[in-house]
Amino acid sequence: MGKDIKQLTNDMHQFVSAKGWYQPDSKRPQTPKNIAISLVLEASEVLEHFQWHENDLTKKQLEGEVADVALYLFQLCQICKIDLEKAIDQKLKQNYKREWDQNTVK
């Protein structure tokens, strides 16, 4: 079986530590703002794969980009002290109570 979110977050934390990015003089400061920007940039790279050649997209091309998105999300949660598993669970419970498309014109 694969790793869970907590294990993957820990792996990301170890990677960032090994690169020295938590150090005060780091060229890649791990602030919520910086990580949020990186998260959006990586998500844009996912979208870029669909821009002109959606039908030519391979799973392999997409895997690395979605992994980058996930890693930045894990890192953002790590530094903001958010339990991602709990947040996802709570959001899903809220979403089950929501109604979509109720104002759709038929």
C-alpha cells in the first residue's frame, strides 16, 4: 500500500529541511505566501498541458505536475499547521449538505 498524506507531508518536510529552505537566509523562504504562489504556479502548469494539445496529453506528463501541486499543498498545510486529512473530511461533510445547480434554468 502507498503512503498516506501524513507520511507524504513528512517526506516533503524532510526534503525541504535537507535543501536548507527553512533556514533564515534561504533563497526559498517557506512562508505561506511563497508556498501559496508556488502552489498556484504549479496548478497553472497542470492547466498548461491542456491548453493546446489536450488529446495528446499522456498520463506520464501529467503525473509530475499533479505531484508538484500536491507537494506544495502538503507544504502549505505543514507550515500553517493544518491537518489536511481533517480539513478534507470536514469539507466533504459540508459539501454533502450543499446543493448545486438549484438555480439552473431548464
